[in-house]
Amino acid sequence: MTTWRYTDIGRDTDPLIINSITATPDAPQPGSPWKLAINATVLETIKEGAYLDVTVKLGLINLLQKRYDLFECLNGKHPEIPLTLDDKQVGPIEKGKVDMTLALNLKREVPPAKFKILVGGYSAEEGDLFSIDATVDFTTT
């Protein structure tokens, strides 16, 4: 069975605190949809210009290292990062609780390997927003 885990490696003072990430199904499978429900608390308004730095590694090899505009992801302009705010708000993300969904369609060709995914969020002013370290292990499928 495929396993996955994540660790919030941000600081307690980061403007976006990840409270939980829940996966459906819990064990992702190649060739199937995989939805991640993200529950977070926003401590400072997140404005246009915020971005995500995403790195996907296989061992020591970087398979992907790319920067994405957060609001372009929320507006569907980056289909590889299909992120939505559950309240359909698109624009500044105000203080308070927020629920987001990342709905991935995993390719059938995903190799039986262990992937490390690092996601750092940054404000328009380049301050830290959040930081996640995740692992998805397809070697046990």
C-alpha cells in the first residue's frame, strides 16, 4: 500500500499555519485521482504576488524545481497545481480559518519510487508564509 506523510516545517510565527492535511484516498495510487484537503489558519492577510516554491526529488535528483504564483494556481492557470479555496474566494486571503483542496490526477506511469516534496510559500514581499516537507512512497503499491 502506498504511504505518504507530511511535516509542517514552518515556524510558529509564519502567517499561514497548516493545521491538517487529509488525503482521499489515504493511499494514493498511480492512474487515480488523489485529493488533499488542507485546513489552515491565516494570521496575516495574504496578498497578490504570493508564490510557492515546489521541489520534487527522487533520492538526490531534483525532478522538478519550480516557482508558482499562488493566485494563478487558485485561478486555474497552473493545471499541474490544481489548488482551490473551498469558499471560492480568489483574491487576498483574509485572516482566519481557510480550507483548500489540491486535487491531483496521478499519472499511471508513476514509478515505484519514494518521492520527497518540499513546498515553501512566500509573501509578495518575499517573507515566509509556510513550509511543508512531504514524502509519497510508491514502492509499496
